[in-house]
Amino acid sequence: MSASNTPPAGTDPRKDSLIEYPSVFPIKVMGAMVDGFAEAMCQVALIFDPDFDARTIELRPSKGGNYLGVTLNINATSREQLDDLYRALTSHPMVKIVL
């Protein structure tokens, strides 16, 4: 017997998620405190959310000033979009952690 990850025809995979789409979804990204980090994260966000507004980001420097936390508020339209965005962020050379 084999299990299939494909939902039955006619079902909406968005109903299997705890996230309601579309919605504003915060993504927290942590990286080294270097020039251009926040701007680079905004550029990645724009690839997956063309309406992303960089004025909505939140910046939080670490206590020691070595790291910067950036919160990106994404207009999430699907799980696939969020998964692709997480993959792009986690593979970015400036990123240490994505939550």
C-alpha cells in the first residue's frame, strides 16, 4: 500500500493550513550587522511579494550589536509562496536564521 501526498481532486490545499490566505505574514530574519543586510532582505521579499512595502519592516539589533533581526511583513497568498520564500532566505549568504 502506498501513501500519496496529493490531495483528492476538488479539495483546496489551503484549507489544510493554519494560515488563512491571503494574509499578512511576518517572517523574522537574522543576519550579521552589515551594511545592506536589511535592503538585501527587502529585495528577496519583493521577488515573492511584488507589493511588499519596505517601510513596514522592523529592525532589531542584538544586545552586542553583532546581529540584526529584520521582520518582513509578507502578503502571503499560498503555502507554496511561503515555502519558496523561506528557501530563498535560508539559502541567502547573509542570513543566519529564518523564523
